[in-house]
Amino acid sequence: MLGNRFNQAKCETTSRLCVGRIKLIRNKKTVQLKQSQKDIADLLRSGKQEYARIRVEGIIREKYLMQAYEILELYLELLTVRVQLLTKTKELPRDMMEAVSSIIYAAQRISDLPELSTLRTLFAAKYGKEYAAEAAADATASRWQVNANLIRCLLVEAPQPEEKLVSVPVRQRNFLGELLAAWPPAYGHRHMVVVDVCYRFPSADALLAPDRIM
């Protein structure tokens, strides 16, 4: 991976713009998710479990996308700090491979962040189109250290039917706990609700750690 063409100023500016866009989108989606949670609680009260199941699956996808934004925000902030290192070195520094490769991987999967495509073009010009193509492909992404949790967050496959039913206690401190707290008391303190069995959302620090994959 060798190359000399790299616009440091454009890379830094684009990264900062993308971080700002991520913050705006996350704030907007947070408000939307809160409203969706209330809507699902209303559906459950009305006995419309099937409609609630569909809405929950949509929220799960949005939650995973929010995690992806969080991971990318950290990588972009790292990029703004170390952009000079990329400019001075011909090869991609080993300690920046995960961040750069993950940004390239996400570029074609998150349309809400057009800045990622600009960064992908810059990286492809410097480190080669073959590298960029392999980092963006599911089959070869791991070779270039694309974050495993980012890949998982951006998967498009729906959860398997047998994985969707889990028993969730009201006291659980996450969205489902809040949702179930609004469930009619007549149903008891534990309920079977339709969710992804892997519905756990740790912090970005945990998501970035390979040995702490969900």
C-alpha cells in the first residue's frame, strides 16, 4: 500500500464535518426512538403484539445504527488528531489500519454520512483502490482489521425467528425495561416480548475492544 497523493486539509476538514453531522443525526434519532418506544408501549397495551414486534425490530436496527455512529465518531476524531501521520508516511500505519479500514467499510453502507465517501476516495488514492475495495467487502474486511462490532451493527439480515423471543425482567436497565414498565400490570412482572436475542448495547469503548465482542 504505497501512495503520495493525499490532501491533508481536506481529510481533516471532512472528518470534522462528519463528526458534526453524526452528532446532529444521533440527537435527532434519540428523540425519534423515544417516541417509537412510547408507540410500542401503546401497541402492547392495545393487545397489538404483532404490530409491536415489527416496530421493535425496526428499533433494534436503529439502535445498531446508533452504535455504528458512535464507533465511527471515535475513529473520525482519532483521524483528525493523526492526519499528519498519514501525510508523512507512505504506508498505512498499523495503529491506524482499523480506523481507516472501518471508515472505508462504512462509507458504502451509511448514506446519511456522505463525508465517509469523500474519505474513502482520499484513502483509495493514497493506499490503492485494491485495498479500499477489500476493506469495503464483507469477505475480506477482517483482513484489514475492520471493527467486528461495526460490521455486526451494519448487517442487513433480519434476526432469525427462533432468536426473537426472550424473557426480559422489568428491572432491566435498557429500553426494554422502560417499555415493559408501561406494560399493563395484569400481565405480571415478566413478559415474553419480541426482540433480537443479541439486543445489548454496550459503550463504544466495549465495541472497539476485539475481546469484548457481544
